[in-house]
Amino acid sequence: MLKQYLQFKLSQKLSPQQIQLMKLIQLPTQAFEQRLKQELEENPALESGKEDKTDLEDSFDNSKEEYDESTSNDDINIDDYLSDDEIPNYRTSTNNYSADDDEKSIPYASGTSFTQHLKNQLNTYRLNDEERDIAEFLVGSVDESGYIRRALSDIMDDLAFTQNVYTTEEKIESVLKKVHQLDPSGVGARNLQECLSIQLSRKEQHPNIALASNIINKAFDQFTKKHYKKLMQKFDVTEQQLKDAIHEIERLNPKPGGSYAGNNRIVEHVVPDFALKIVEGKLQLSLNGRNAPELHVSREYNNMLKGYKESKDKSKSQKDAVLFIKQKLDAAKWFIEAIKQRQQTLFVTMSAIMHYQKDYFLTGDERKLKPMILKDIADEIDMDVSTVSRVANSKYVDTPYGTKLIKEFFSESMTNDQGEEVSTREIKKILETVVEEENKKKPFTDEALAKILKEKGYPIARRTVAKYREQLDIPVARLRKKI
């Protein structure tokens, strides 16, 4: 027997407008312009530019009332039409938001590819059919850095399975040496040691180059670990001779593929979303004008609704057309409203950050950055943390001290020896300064750095110093050592 029962359930869902707004908020200026262009192309009821000073809002509402009245009198089920494919995508999106769902268009530079550049050079060598097949396969295995990172045995198997070329590792090794003669110097190397060795072998030989070659070929491990005393003893050279040889090595290119001008790369241009200036000792914030386009609802589409109302004969095709018009007008109105909310959200959020970090923006001294987390700003402007995160993660502000990513102003806090809360950014800045000014012949260990910071009033542990050092991309003391 079936049982009937009632169940109460509380659920929270995002409206289509909220989903649309969240997606717009996270877009930086350039991506926002692309999104705006796309909407203008897809929605003919949305127009850009200035409009005559008429009350389009009332006109739209009146048209809507006339439309609703006329359609209801003719027994048209609006809900059936609202589920058509003509509804904008963001109105039928899921209630969950993910940045991975966004479409991304990435511009690439045109020109000859790196692989083709290498293949063109093979035409200058005398190779039989088998050698050419092997050489082209090796060139095709070169990655964007200029290395072949596969074992010769794997390459031999692939040649047999994919190219029907049966050969030996010795034959591949022989052809690989010819690939090593291609430009840029060092291309086709299997590791860094081989890459540097190839480049040194192609330089004009003199004592410094000869010593550098010996270091790379015979004492590469000691060189990478910067055991300079052992190198001087091994090759019986003076400190100056070793210094000159290392200078030659430092001039080499560890990534020969990156030096090819035709290599396709993504070109990123940063357009500041905000501009911050100091006028008569006071901070002045402005939103990039490209984030505030002038949009309005098409007058022509509004007139179409009025024309339908005045029409005596209302056919099925006319009803379909008027529903399409209404959907486009709704979408245009929502989009304009979302842009206004986006502008307000961006300005309010950045304004709160500016006032919170007032001391920094007035001086440019990173040591004056206050500890600040997303929740601090969210509480200040009475918005959700996720909204602040969307603004901070992808927006830039043009300051008197350069263009900065907004999320860089956020940092955790710690307590100094005077009981005051200070930003971890302040500590990192001091750590960076200490490392820059250290004696490179005897660089400070993490323990020594922790002691120096403690003397400056920042009692932090050695492991914390190591963490901050890694975040700043500062190598350990042994690798910072110079002769």
C-alpha cells in the first residue's frame, strides 16, 4: 500500500541573474570587453552608445504589460515558450558556478613553428632516406624548451611502430649528433649537462672555454652544488680562472628552444581595471572607463511589441515572433542591470581595499601593508567572501608604484616582539632585503636569517623562514653562493 507523506525541504538556488553577475564580476577588463561584444552580437535587442533621453524603462514595462495582457487573452502559455532554445544560455545554466565552464580564446602568434624551423635546416644536410626519417622524428620529439626528454630505446620502438623504420639505438645516436648541429645551439639535448656541453663545443676555443667544458663534462655534479674549492683542486686552477670559466657557463642558454623568435607563445596584455592616484595628499580611485559601457534597450524592439498589441489578426507565427522579442528584451535588460551591479561591486570592493591599505598606497612601502584577508573586506562592504575573491584574483590596479594584482594586497598576520600584528608581506620584504645585501661568498643559512629577523623584532622559526624563502623563489644558501 502506498503511503503519502509531506516533506519540508529548504534549498538555496542562484537565480539566472545572479549567475550572470558572478561571471561578469570575475572577468578582467579585456575579457569583459569580449563578453560585451559577444552579447551585442547575439542579442539584437541590446545596443551600445548613447540613447535619447526618454524613459525607456517605462516604455519597456508598458510594452510588457500590453504583451502579457494580449497573450493571456489569446490563451498563450508563456511558460511553454520560455523553455524554448531562444532563451539565453545563462538562463538555463546550472546553479553551480565553475570557472572551468568559461570559454577561453587564446591568441597565438603566427609564423613558422619551432619544429618546422628545425626541419627546414635538415635540408642542408646529406642524409639517406632512413637517416632523414630518423632525423625528422627526432626533431618532432623536441619539446618547446629544445630538449628531447625520451629514451633512445623508446624512440626506436616508436619508429618501428609508427614510421615502419627498423633501426638500432646506435644509428639513432649517430643521427642525433647531426641534430645537435642545428640552430639554436644546444637543441636536441637530452639533459642540461648535454645542452651546455653542446653549446660550449660550438664556441671559439680558448682557455676559459676549455676549462668550462671540463667542468661541465667531468664535474657537473660538483658545479651544480657549487663546490668551488673542490673544482679548483680538481682542475688545479686559481679562483679567478674558475670565476672566468663559470662566467662563460652563465652566458649559455639552458633553454635553447625559448630563444627561437618564431616559437608560438601566448601574449598576455595587462589592462588595469582601476586607477589610483594621489591628489593633494589624498587617494583618488577611478574605474577603467572600458568597464562602464553605454548600453540601452533597442527602441525598435519595443515598438515591435506595441505593433503586435495594435494588430487585429494575431497568427501563430506572430505569437512566436513576439515571444522571441520579449525574451531578447528581457535578456538585454538583465544584462544592462548586471553590468551596473558589476561596476558598483568592483568600485566598492576596491575602495574598501584602498582605505584598508591607505598607509601603503600613500607611501608605496610594502612594509606598511596591513594584514588583510578576504573576510576583512567582505565584512567591510557586507558582501560574500566569494565575491571579494572574484574581484581580487583577476583584477589589476594602476598605482603610482606600478600596476599591481589586487590579491597581492592580501596577507596573513603574525605578532612581533612588541605584541603588534604585522603582515607576512612585511616580513618577506625584509627577508628579501637581507638576502640581497648578504655576502654572496658566505650567504646566510635559514637559521642565520631567522636570527637576523629576530633581532629586527620578528621572532619566527627557521622552518617559517624556509617557507617564506621558497615563496619568494630564493634558493638555499649553498645555491646562492658565488665565487
